[in-house]
Amino acid sequence: MKRMSKNRQSGFTIVELLIVIVVIGILAAITIVAYNGIQKRATGSALQSDLKNASTQLEATRVDNNDQYPTNGSSLKASNGTVFTYVSNGTTYCLQATNSQYSDLVYKVDSQTKQVQQGQCGNSFANVAWQPTTHNFPGSFYEMAVSTDGQRLIASTTTANTSVYTSADGGQTWTSRPLPPVTARTWRVASSASGQYLAVATFSESVQLSSDYGVTWTTSTSGSHNYYDIDISDNGQVIHAPRSSGGVRTSLDGGTTWGLYPVGSGSTVASTTASPNGQFVLANVIDRSMWRSTNSGASWTQLTIPDITFYDMAISEDGSRIVAIGSNVPLDGTSNTRRIYVSDNGGSTWTEITAMGARYFASLTMSYDGMKLSLRAETSTNGRIYTSTNGGLNWTEQTALGTANWSLAATNSTGSLLFITQSSNLRVGTYD
């Protein structure tokens, strides 16, 4: 009988190895998914816990701070990885928490509900009720400036006057502040971040300054000139006053001494707008050309868009984002038809916001970061207010305000408060 050979080697076949590898892969995937789920739930719990703790801190601050929430959220404590976004006008707040690892995890808590909820604060005026203020303002608003917290305001009237008016309660009540000149004028006004340092200017007068919230005023050594506008830095030290001739008169020491800086050929400068620290300045010359300074007005460079003449402008804190209202001369042919232009590189290149079309735009405002803006479109009873939360690229009509003869707009540093005027009426919008 023939004996069978027993030298056959035992082991796994290729199919068996593949099955084992697949099983291991499935188990690993399940483990990773489970781990990620645990990590995500832990991150969500951390975000909610941070918001609860921050809400408790904010309420404690309000009790100790005369029923006012802080307007800056830098003191709020967050765990590692949590990013807070805080918006407050002192009376209300909304705090949002996110984590860069999980972009879909967003939680918020606000002063109205005091409950942690999933979702964003909104950062939009779209669903906000605009509150009319009860005030005693003595006429139609001409110009207004707002402190960082939105509580201290300075305004002037369209009727020539020997006073300007200040408010310490967000525009609810106003106090007349007589100025040294006895001749009635229509005043341009500016405010520092705190509202403590104020500056006003007008035709045939020197710049008037206050360092005590408008209680007392002094005449600066700027000289008596036809001043078209006035800007003051956050700390009250850098002041720009464009003149009818000779460019811009500038002080770097709170109005003690002044220098004269020509813009272009020294033509009349119709208006200026400056960054919060006074370093970056835009000047609108009477021929409607725009000039930019990066050294507080000591030197200037012309910014150009082909065939565009400028009417209004705004610049961000870092000087990079500029939004301008201009007229395309060959196409529009009249100053009553204007367009919106945006630059994110200090005016080197521009984008026309074609979705807004060519209309009568005016009263442009901007938050310090350059992201939140507002402007007025049209005039008379058909006036409309538009806002943007992405640097002027997209705009939303504030339909809750309706159409009216809106005159001017002003905003605080974060853009969380917007003040809109109609004759002697003032309405205030806050972020939701």
C-alpha cells in the first residue's frame, strides 16, 4: 500500500489574510469614529461649560458695574481651544463659543435668555427691532460721533448754533454745551473712544477742544480757517482738520501744537477720515480725488480708480480695508448717481459692488475691523438704510426701518450699535 506524504506546510491563504486585514480595518474605523465622537461630545460640553461660566461672570460684572455689562469680552475665561466672540452695548450682550477643530459646533448665550443654546449670535441687523429714543435734541441732526461703548454721543444741528450737544445715555437725553465762539455756526464733531476728548470745527473759527466730555471747551492754536471736517484719535492726541486751502492741519499732542500738511497741489480738502489711532488717513480733495496717508498726514499718496470721483470713504483700523462711494463720470454723468467700491489692500486695487447698482449713496460708516458698515441710499421720503457684515461685499436693506428721509448714520467701534437719524428723531439698532 502506498504511503501518503505528510510534508504539506500549514498557514493562512491569501484570502484568509485579506479577510483578517479587512476585519482589522473595520474595527479600527469603528474605534476612530467612536473616539472622534467622544472627542466631539467632549468639545461640545467644554464649549457649553465655558459659556455657562462666562455668563455667570458677566452677570456678576453687571451687578458690580451699575447694571452695565462690559463692552469688551477680553476678561472672559475660556478653556484651551475655545474661541469666544462677544458683542455688547453695555445693556445687552451675546457671547458665542466655537472650536476650530469642529466648525459645526457653535453655541451661544445672551442676556435675554441667559441659556446656552446651539447656534450663532447672528452679528446682523436683519432681525433687529430699531428702538426710537426719547430725547430732547433741539433740532435736526447735522453730524454725530459715538464713543466705543455707545453711551456717550456728541452731535450738532443743521441750524447754525453757538453750542453742540452731548449725551451720556446713548441718546436718550441731551445737554447743551456752549462753545467759546459767539457766532452761530454749523459744527463738525468728533469723539475719542471714551467720549472724554472731543473736537469740533467749522468755517472761520479755530478748532474747539474739550477734555471733560464737553463740559468745558478751549480754543486751540490751530488758527481761524475754513475747516470742512474734524477727526480725533481714540486717545484724543491726534487731530486732523482739513482746510479750504493748504491741505490738512494736524496735531499730534492733543491740540497743543499744529502742523500744516499739503495734500496734492494744496487744493481744498473737503473731508478726512482716519483710523482709530490717527495713523492711516484718507483725504477727499475738492476735485473729488482721494489721497491716503500712512503717517498721520505727513505725506500723501493719491488713490485712483479710472473715471471715478469720490464722495465718501471709510478706512479700517489697520488701514487695509477702504470702502468708498464714487461716481463713474462717463457712465453716470451726475453726482446724484453713485457707486460702491471696496479695497482690501489699502487702495491698490478696487472692486465695484455691482449688486448695489448706481444710486445716491451717502453717510458711510465702518467698524474698527472694517467688517461692519452702513450707508444711506436715496433721498427724501424714499431713503433706505443698508448694512454689511462682510466688509462691504454684500449689503442688506434694513426693511424694519422702512423708507424715510434718513439723514445720517454713526456707529460705535465694534459696529454693534448703529445710530440712524431722521430730522430730530434718533433710532438705535443693535446686533441680535
